[in-house]
Amino acid sequence: MSTTPPVVLFVCVHNAGRSQIAAGYLQALAGDRVEVRSAGSQPKDQINPVAVQVMAEEGIDIANNAPKVLTVQSVQESDVVITMGCGDACPIYPGKRYEDWQLDDPAGQDVETVRRIRDEIRGRVETLLSEIAPAA
């Protein structure tokens, strides 16, 4: 069994909402069992403030994260690639686990809608974590 933790890359278009929420949850829940990354095919200049707010309600601080551009190298270095509405912008490489999570975009949504999206992401992250790095 490999001793290096699996690398998970969350990708959405702007890397400002869904992928940041997912990365925040996975980092908080997995600790050092998983290496967490996120990126966007067209990153915004800052994280969605409502996403920051709803994650703070969960005790997870993503306020200092910065949207990052998706690179071929980031995909190549990942074991699991989770896309969220980036369509064909994400390159596909053999031997990687890919999942496409159909989630509403929190951009421009009210706080209640973003909370619902956050809660749906948490459930998916918990399932993913149980599959790739179960607790000892």
C-alpha cells in the first residue's frame, strides 16, 4: 500500500466557490491523509465572499485562499480529479479517477442557496474521503 497520501484536485470554472468549498472541507476532514488542491479554468481574482461566509459558519477558514489557474501539470500530479461544471476545459489523462459533480454555481446566489450548495458538497466530500482515504 502506498505511503503517500492521494492527491485530490477540485476544478471549477472560477475556482472561487464550489472548488474552494470542497477543498476546504476535504482539508478539514482528512487532515494529512489527503493532499488537497483546487484550480479553475478561468479563475476569478478573489474567493466568493458568500462562500467564505458559509464556510466560516462551519469553522473552516477559506478567506485567505486565492483562485489558481488550472494547469496540465496540476492534473498530471493528481490521483483524483473532481470537476464542477468546467466541461471540456479539464484535460483527461489515463489512470486518474475522474468525477464530475453537478452542482449549482454559488456565484451571485443568496446565502441560503450557498448554504444548500455547501451542504451538498460536504456530503460528496465525506463520501469521497471514505473511498480514497478511510480513517484507520
